[in-house]
Amino acid sequence: MSVDEVLSRNGAAIEVAQLIKDYPRPGKGLLSFFLPSWNQDVIRALDGVTFNVRRGSVFGLLGTNGAGKTTLIKIAYNLLLPTSGTVLVLGENPMHQGVKIRRRMGMVNSEERSFYWRLSGRRNLEFYSSLHGMNRSLADKRIDELGELLDMDYLDVPFSDYSTGMRQKAAIARALLHDPEVLLMDEPTRSLSPEAAYPLQDFIRQELVAQRGKTVLLATQDMSEAERLCEDIAIIDVGHLVYLGSLAALMEQGRRKLGQDAGLGDIFVDLVGREETLE
Amino acid sequence: MSKALAFLKRDFFIEVSYHFNFLLSLAGIFFSASIFYFLGKIVNPSVVQDTANDYFSFVLVGMAFAMFLRTGLGSFAESMREEQMMGTLEAMLATPTSLSIIILSSSLWRFLLTSVSVVVYLLIGAAFGISFAGANIPVALLLLILTVTAYSALGIISASFIIVFKRGDPINWVVSTVSIFLGGVLYPVSVLPGWLRFFSRLLPITYSLEGIRGSLLKAKGISDVATDLVALAVISAVLIPCSLALFSLAVNHARRTGTLVKY
């Protein structure tokens, strides 16, 4: 039985096993300038990370900048090849079944530039729905539904006129166009004010997960967001998994050590041993 | 097919959002054609008699169809780089659409605009007195398809370079410069020294323009341009598998190094 088959038997939505990712680091010296692979070193972005994400839950992938969160999400989308180890999404390996599995996944990132700013939100969503293979009438219906669900009454306005919060809602609408079972969210509320972030977090928790049974892998360094949304979490630090388990258990364990007033941020800092870029 | 149409629709709406862009490019075609019309009056027609009736018709067909060279050669790399820089490539790759379909479909609009521009060139030529009365359109189209195939293969190699090195693509620069210099776009290959003529025979554009000028301006049939057709077919047959293999290597390299969506 292959590694992929063994992993997929436990029925988790996302299974990450012994994942290692090394990025090449250019060597120094004149020869390395002309021959980039000469004397090349590597930077290990993920070092043997293993965890499972239960179906119908919000799983938090917590870490500071450069911890390896985005690398992991990109491997799950086959935008990156792992050095070794496996990621399975709904039992399929994106490396081998990339196109097939992307029909069942949605990605939300915090990259505002990932839309065509000269087009309206609706035209953008129409374009992306075509890339999901949706026909015109289904796409129109779905875009209207999502517009209503996310309270987007500005779909016909040029994307360039959207505020940051409106753009982030459009990114969520795009990820939901094809009604995927699994959503990978990379800092979906980054650069949003609490007034804009909280309703989106409530939408993810209540509408997507509780009502519709979606599975969400949420990569974030916003500890209050993780506290509001996640049931289970993995904390990674410079590619190493330093905690894996339920948020409640970590809070209990951390408060026993640091005192009852300790928040997730304090516990996180205690675990990774520094305060770098925490929100 | 529906995905290709979605790309065309997207690019159409983006294009019309820039109100004067297309009108200005049409005006550019009119003025460059006019310049060559008057230039043609001081060039002896016997210089181009093998493939055209006068210098104006020679250069107009050369300029018009060389646009396909530039589009085939540059559009894939340009589309790739544009999508990388706009940040839309990653979002597109998150859909069940392969990178090759994204790049090919992103280039369709450029090919469509080039086709429109070529028709405009030919219409302006007709307005200035060029006769296409006996033109063999099917043969010209066949030659054009093979030309686009050959230069698209080179364009895919160019896009592979952009995927790995991001900027400073030497393939596009070398091939387009050498093709314009030696391929008989602005002057016939016969005016080149013998040793340079040898190199011009290695370029698809040489066969393409000879054949297309013959079929459009001298009413030549398929047997008259057989050499050009065979040469273009052989060049395409060699370049297409090489370009696809290189593209696959480049994408895997970018996926390994994490640079696929970086610019």
C-alpha cells in the first residue's frame, strides 16, 4: 500500500505527512553569478511537518512571518513541489491530481492585486468562474448568491474603486464560486480593521463551517483571529512544528504556566521564544 | 474552448476600458503604410520583382506579416510576465486550469489584434493601389498558420526563459532582431551578401514572407510555394516538441524553487 493510500484512510480533509521543503539559496562568488546552481546552499522552510485537518473544522496554522505557512499552502495547491513528504487534500495528492482536486478546493489570499482592476468585481468573478468550468447561467446565479451572502452590493463597480475590505470579500467570493469543500486561507483578514475583520471572521465560522460544513485551513499570525475561529491549531516556527492539538488544550496548558490572564499571543511567544511580528 | 473565450472576453473588456489605445494603433498603421508608400516611389521595382510588383507592396506585406512574428515570439512571455506582475497568475493556478492553457489563452487576444492589424494593413495597401486581384488566400493562410506555429514554438521557449530568469530574455531579442535583419521584411534577401543569405535560410520568416508575397501578390499556387511550406513544416516539427519539453522543465524548476508566480 502506498504512502498516499495509508494517509487517506483516516478520512481527514487535509493530511500533511513529514513535509520538508528546501529552497535553493544562491552561492557566493563570481562563478555562482554565471552558474546559479554552483556551490548552492538550501534554506529549509518546512522541516518534517505532520498534521491532519478534520473535515468541517477551522484549523489554524499559526506562525510568524517566514514560518512556512504560505509554503505549506502553496504545496497543497501544487504551486510548489515539496522536497519530500506528502500533502493530501480529500485523499488526493495535488502533485498528481492537481487539476482534479482544485475543483474541490478554494484559495483565499491577502494579495489584493490578484484581480483585474480595470474590470468590475462581477466581471472578475465571471472570468474566474469560467476557469472553474462553470457555464454562464450557473456562474451568474452563483455570483448573485455570493453577492447577497457576503453583502456585496458593489459588484458592478470597477475593482480599482474597492476598499481593502471590499477586495478581501471579493477574494472570499472568488474562492467560493465553485462551492468547494476545502478552503485554504492565507491571512484572509490581514490589513483589515477590526470592524471589517470581525464580520468576515464570523462569516467563516458560522456560515462556511457551521452551516455549510466546509473545512478551512487558516494560515495566520493574528492570534486574536485564531482565538475567534480555530478549534485545532498547529504552530510552526522556522519550519518546525512546535505545537499540534486543540486550541483549548493549549490555552489551558499555557495559562497554567503563564497565569490566567495569558492570551494566545503570550502563549505563542512563550512557545517560540520571541516576539517577532506578532499581532 | 469556453476557457479560451473567457480570456478573450476578459481582454476585450480591459482593452475597451482604455478608450484610445486601439484607435491610436490603427492610426500608427496608417502612417507607417503612408511612409512606405512614398518611399516606394524612389525605389526601383526591379529590386523586388521576384516576389512583388513594386517596393510598396513588397514592404507592406512584409511589415504586416512580420507582426505575426512579433506576436508569436513575444506574446507568451509577455502574458506570463504580465500575469505574474499583476498577481493574477497564482489566482488562476488555483483553479482547475493548467499553466499551459493559461499562457496560450492569455495570448489569444494579442493574436486577434494582430490579425485585425494585418487586415487593416492590407486594406490600406489596397486603398493605395496594391492589387490583390489574383491573391491565393487559402495558400497564404496555410503559410500563415505554419509561420505562427514556428514562431509560437520559439515564443514558448522564450516564455520558458521568463519563467526561470524573469527578465532579460535573449531568445526573443535575438530571433526578432535577426529575423527582421535577414528575413526579407524591409528589403529582399537577394540584396544580402552570399554568406548572410545562407543564414537567412535558417529563419522561418524568410520562407514565410517569400511564400505569402508569392501567393498574395503573384497569385502563386501551392506547388509554387511547396519549398516554403515544407521548410516551415520541418522547422515547426523540430521546434514544437523542443519548446514543450523546455517549457515543462522550466515549470518544474519554478515549482521546485518557489518562483513560479514571482517576477
